[in-house]
Amino acid sequence: MLSNQVTCDSTLRQIVYFRGAPDGTAFAGVWRQLAEDEYVLKHRIALPPATIGIHRVDVPDPLPVERGDFLGIHYPRDGGDIAVRGDAPAPSSGIVVHSIPEDGVVDSEHFYQTLVVDAVDEDFPTDRTIRLSSFNSRLESRAFALQAILVPESLGRFSRLKKRFWIGFHTATVVLLLLLFFLLLGAISAK
């Protein structure tokens, strides 16, 4: 999500997401843009198989993130999300649920510029410069049911208070809308 960036140097403590499929593993990655077409994957957090619904993945050792970093979702070669690889048109069938404007489920203010890259997790080594132009890609507007729980560095040094800073769209609203969408979709398909 290129246009959904961390606003201050922080530590990543947790990933919260809405899982749309029980099987398969996905990865939430913390990416940093170095230059026009140069990116580096700073951190990778596994989102292992689990039931459909909202999940919280604690980061055992808080990970440093910098202002301007952003989250990306990638899938392993041997599984993951079919829709992301272009094999199926269903945009909400993925492990990490997302919406596109054509769904009409999420208000347009909650979409972010997302670079959809035809690559898999194994194509992205950590801490190495990657030219994403070497892969087929397209720019899309997407809203993911995904958020990072961050604690700004200044809170750790100057205060005992722990504030949560949310990255992403208004998650509670969007997750509820996506949940209602899937419930309605299930009711329609059951008929």
C-alpha cells in the first residue's frame, strides 16, 4: 500500500487483520522505498493458517519502522492467495481480505494506491534492494482489512504511557462492512 505510510519512527508490536480463508500462509511485510524503483523488505511477519475472522499476530521482538515505511502482503509460491496471482477474479477471496472500488463495499476515502506485483514471497529477500519494475505489476486502489499496531519511539524514551497508533483505514468500520458483505454473499449463494 504505497500511499499508506508510517507517519513517524516507531516499533511494530502487532499485526491485526481479517482473514478470508482458513488455509494457507500470507506474509505482512514492512517495506521501505529507497528510490524511484528501489525498495527493500525490512521485516516479514508470517500470518499462519487460522479460522476466518479477525486475528492479532503479536511481534515477539518489536520491529523498528521508519517514517515512510509501508505494509505489503505477499504469498508463498506453494500456496497463498490465488486472486493475487491473477488466477481468479475474486478480489476478496484472499487470506488477507481486501476490497476494490468496484465492489462498492468500502467508501472511496479508505482506498490506498497499491502496487500489485506478479511475484511470490520467495522473490523478496529481506534487506536487499529490489527493483519492482523487474516484475510484471499494476497500480490499483485497494483497501485491506489490515493494520499495524505501532508505538512511536518517543513514547518508549520519554513516557511510560503506551499509545496505539493505527496505520490504515478506519479498520473497525471497514472490517464490519467487509464482514457484512461476506455474510450477504454467503446468504445469496446459499439460496
